[in-house]
Amino acid sequence: MESQEYEMWLYSDDGTLEKLATNCVEYQERLDEASEKFGKKMNSVNLLEGRMRDAGFVDVRSDIYKVCWSAACSVVEVSVLRLRHMVTE
């Protein structure tokens, strides 16, 4: 069986996102808090592998693919990619 889930949270390995896109980071944090209060946590992709194992699946594998975030990528460019993904999926 194959299952795909996309993490829509933005991260950076070197901390540039947190420095350059503070409003985006705050938006994500507040969205996560609100979704928990609503009872439908949105930032939950990291829980799926464990849930599949708990359900009895074996040989569960998680492949992670990163998207470029650098000084060459603006917050607007990343936001457009994110929006395209949400609309087409």
C-alpha cells in the first residue's frame, strides 16, 4: 500500500526562515494552535508513520523530500509554490 501526505509547514535547516519570514512562522504557529483547539490538528504529518505501525502495518517507510529555501528563494516564491500545491492536490 502507498500513502502520501504532504507537510505544509515551512522550515529551514539554517534558521533563515525564522529570521526572514517571522510573520509566516507566527501564522503557522497560530494555525497549529487553532487546529488543536478545533480538534483537528493540521501539523500532524510526523505522527503518521507511528499511527500506521500502531494499526498493524509492517515495513513502513517514510521518504522526505525537501524544497529549496535559500537567499535566492523569496518568501513570495515559496508561498506561490505552497499555494499551487494546495490547489492542485
